[in-house]
Amino acid sequence: MTIWIVLSWVFVLVLTAINVFIFLKLKAASEQMMQMAFPGAKNMNEAMARMQNMMQGMNRGPRGPGMGGGGNRDAQLRAAMDMLKNMQKGAKR
């Protein structure tokens, strides 16, 4: 009976190690994506603040039918295209 207890704890430890490894890889990938989207950001917090400011800027203005109001859609599209261009420039480096 004790061999099964030991084996189960070894199994738990192996799965925990795999989980931590995958988490660290995903964290590194998310930081890399934020760095590509906001190239001038010094750290993840600054990149997140820029993203939140950009999203707040998109949400301003009168709301009409659809996703946003009148000219607000054009501003959202321009901001999205600029972000895409910045990401493509970062990927080519």
C-alpha cells in the first residue's frame, strides 16, 4: 500500500513540475507579444497601461448602432492597423 502512496506523490510532483514549466513558457510568450505590440514599453506594467489607455481612447465618443459610434470605428480601425504594423515590424527583426 505504501508504494502506491509514494508513486502517487511522485506523479503529483512530476505533473506540478510540468505545469510550472508550461506556465513560465506562456508567461515569456505573453511578455514577448506585449513587447512587440508596444515596442517602447520598459516592462509589462507599462505595456498594460498603454493598452488600457488605448482601449479607453477607443471607447470614448457617442455610441451608435454597431460596435461604436460614427468616426469612432475609423479610429479603432486605424489603431488596430497601427498595432498590426508594429507587431509585423517586430517579427521581422
